[in-house]
Amino acid sequence: MCGIFGYVGRRVDAGSLAIDGLKSLEYRGYDSWGVACKTGNTLTIQKETGKISAVDPADFGTACSIAIGHTRWATHGGVTKENAHPHLNETSTIAVVHNGIVENYEELKEDLKRKGHTFRSDTDSEILPHLIEEELKTRDANTEKSESVSGDFTAAVRRACLRLSGRYAFLALHTESQTLVAAREGSPLIIGVDTDGYFIASDIPAFLAHTRTVQYLDDGEMIATDGKTILFLDIRTGHEVRKREIEISWSVKQTQKGEYRHFMLKEIMDQKDSIARAINQDEEEIRTIAQAIKHAQGTFLVGCGTAGKACVAAEYFFSVLAGHHVNYAPASEFKLFHHFLKPESLLIVVTQSGETADVLEAMKIAKAKGSKVLSIVNVQGSTVARESDYTLLINAGPERAVASTKALTGQMAVLLLIAYALADKLQEGKLLLLETSEMINDMLNPRYVEHLEALADTIKRHENLYIIGKSWNYPMALESAIKIQEVSYIHAEGFAGGELKHGPIALIEKGTPCIVLTGKDEVTADILSNARELSARGAFIIGVSPERKEVFDEWIKVPDAGAAQAIVNIIPIQILAYFLAVKRGKDPDMPRNLAKSVTVK
Ligand code: M6R
């Protein structure tokens, strides 16, 4: 959720680096921001409510070679300057930025208050600098004694971590030490290794302009770095941990908007080639995975939000194409199904970020039962990718807009490929997806986009909108609803077409826009019949279909993609959602109340 950034090294513009880094993390939280720069033994703190995008890095010109910063997505405490990070200890010598939730903060806060600490914010995070301060005081009573303030500071942070429960990633600075200390339990932190120093951030784009060499911090680990060397420690034992350096394939260009006004539109357009990249998988590996699914005693799929809709689509792919039954549960509900997991079961985890807390929790449950985990992930090196038994990267490139678009179609393409492999028709599936990718490339031309912009203009004032689909278009109806809701704030709902007459049809009034997702297959007649039921009640029918039908008041033409129809059909809806947001004066890249990576449960 929140984005955190730190730098320590030879450069003396650490403050500006922090502002720039935080700007590229803004998709993780954008209600307030803050930076702490250390010059000599002085900490300069600046924090504000509002978006960091409006801040000029040049205003952070004070020479400083160590800084930490934060962009916030509020969990505990409202959006106020006091609640913005960094937070300080009693004597303002320790600054901390934190992502996650300290679950036992109330109990710790009471204890700290009894010891004379006072608190200025309503956040759970503020206890961290106070706790570290308290641990620094008690160093003599502990076995860890150090020759230096930095050593003492690192040891105090470690002891503070041992008192925390919950999920966290935090960075800490001390006025008396040139060491930046960071710790991780459940929330992401990645180290960028540069010749001049070290970057530490919640996500790679924050330092991609400076280095593509990374080191991953795992749960239960911490680091201490003075910019010249870095020490990785196991928080529980205090022992050193060895880490590899990994080269990242993402480029800076991929993380920028380029000619587009918003990341959302850019990422929708990236689908001209991202699907071809997604299916460029090692065929032997896909066949091995298909065999693992075939022989598993129970295959379960989990994901959240949009990734969850890719899982529902996969239930149809596996059933229709391969006659194979798999079970989906939203990752947040998965623990209720743990009785069905065995060591021979397989959990398929679908996630763009690879850091979603509910998904990580589901993985933990499966692993505790000895089940194997296959992940379909976008972010290389993310926690899910690193902790799975098998990982397939969808290679969509960085997805910055909160609304997930190209990651979804990449996930569905990989799942469809696996379904074909399960049916022993891998080549057929690959060919279909390659053709689909080409058809999408053709479809995404300026005239097509203009048509959807005009349609958005026609329906932008409606406050209710419904979407129906059948078979694999049913999860796309659900996904259409998420896309429209999250960026335009129109109340949109998706249904299986056949369900309308069991209740939802009561919502239809004269002129209510209803989108009908269809292909050219054995369920087309049924969904068109559902469309006529809506039309008869006065609905304005928008058909997304390879063919024009008389029931459509408006037709959005899509190519006929057979079993890949769901992948094709969702794309015009992504564009429509984008324009609905823009035309209603909303920022589609930063929808209210949302963050890109949901790293809290
Ligand atoms: O990173 P993940 O794919 O695990 O994220 C899952 C959801 O939080 C995400 O898809 C969310 O629903 C999007 N904002 C939808 O556009």
C-alpha cells in the first residue's frame, strides 16, 4: 500500500532522489507524503497532505547523502500532516517510514506511554521510532554490544522488530549514525545496488533510473548500510545472511507515460504486444505444469480483484477446453477451504504485483499443508514469484495505473495456454493466442479509441450501469464492473446473463446502459436472449461482439477470437472505463481510496 524509499551513499542530493523515487511509487498511496534528510547530525523533516506529484525535487536541494521518504495510503488515522510519515521518537533523533500494519501497536503504545513517551499522531507506525529509542536505552542489558552508535542502532532496530507482530517494511535513520537500517516482515522492500550507494524501496521503479541491479530482502530479514557496504541480517537470530545480486530486465521507458496523458491508457495500449510476450513461455515448462495440474489431488486458484477474475475465466478455460475441474476462491476467503488441501494438491496463485497480502496468506496456508504452489506473476523477483514452486512471468512490463489492464490479459493468456496444454493442444492454443495478439494490435487503432471516447460521452451521466456475459465472458462482466467502478465511480455491476431474471432485472429502467459481452459460440444465442430481456425493459444495449445484432443500440466491434474471446472483449471496456473517468473529471491513474498494491489484509 504505502510506498517507501531510502538512499544512502556518495551522492549529496538524497532529498531530491527521495522525491523522485516517491513520485514513481505514488501509485502505492497518494494521500500524503514526507521526507527526512540527514545533514551532519541534523534531521530535516518535511511532510504534507496531498499528492507528491505536485512537489518539485529542486526544493530539496540541501546537501544530504542519506534520506528516507514515504507516500501514504491511510490505514490507521485520517489523512493529516501529523499522520504523514516520517514519524519521530521522543527526542526527535530517530526518523522512521513504515508500510504495513503493526497489529500489537496498542499494547506497545500503552507500554511506551507508561515509560514517558508521548505521541503526536493516530498511526500505528509512530510507535516504531519510540520503540527503537527504548531499545537503544536498554542496550547495556542485552548481549549485543557494539563499538559504534551505528552498531547499537542496528541492534536496537532488530530488538524492536522482535517485539512487533503484523506485517511491516520500514526504514529508520538516527541523527548520530550514518547507517540506514531497514527491516521487512510481509511487506516488500528491494535494494537497488549502485556504484555510488544503495537505494531501498517498496518497488523497483523507484530507483530504476539509477540501477537495474537489485537484492531482495526476505521476510524476517533486515539490512544496515552506510552506502559503502551493506549487511543483511536474520532478524530472529541476528546472523548475517548472504544475498545474490540480480539484474532486472525492465527499462525506464517502460515505467514512463510517454505520449499518453495517463498510465492507464498507455497500459491498455501496451496490450498490442504484451499478450505475445505473455505466451512466449518455455513449452516444456508449460507441459510440466499441465501434468502437475492433471495429477494434482485438487487444483485451487486464488487471486484478488482483477487477478481473481482471471482465475474465474480459467475455471471456464480448464472446464470447456480440457474437461478439468479447478476451484477458485478469492484469496481473502481461501483459508476457509484449507481442509481440502493435501500435499498432493496444487495452488495456482495469480497476481500482478506478487505482493498482495491476501495472496501471500493463501500461499502460506497451502505451504503449511505441503501443497505445491504455481504462480502467474508480473513482477519479477516479487515475494510470490520467489516463494513459489513454479513461477510463470507474464512479462507485461511495469503496470503503474491502479486499474489493472495489461496484467489481466497477460494472466488470462497464460492460463488459456495451460488449459490448451492440459488438453494436449499446446500448439493450437499458442497459435490462437498469437492470432489474437495480432487482432488486438489491429483493433487498437485511433478510430477505435475515438468511437469508445464518443460512447463514454453518451453514457457518462448515468449513475448505474450493468454488464452481462456467459461462459468466460461472465468473469469479464465482473471485471468490466470493477474497471468502471474503480476509475469512474459509476455504480457498475456484472452478472451472468442467465441470472438477470432471478432478481437484478428489477434494476433496469428506461435508458439504463447495459453492456452485453458475447462471442460467436454455442452460448451466443442465450446471451442475446438475455439482452432482449433487458431491451424489453427499456435498457440501452451496448453489444461487444464480433457481429452486429439487432438487439444492440450501440455496437462495439471486436474480432472473433474463439476461446480467447474473453481476452479481446475486455479491452474495449477498459478503454470505455478510462474515458468515463476522464470525462467525469476523475484521475484514472489514482482512484480515490485505492492503492495499487494491497499489502495489508
Ligand atoms: O497485484 P495483484 O494482481 O495481486 O492485485 C490484485 C488486486 O488488488 C488488483 O487486481 C485490483 O483489483 C485492481 N485495482 C483492479 O484494477
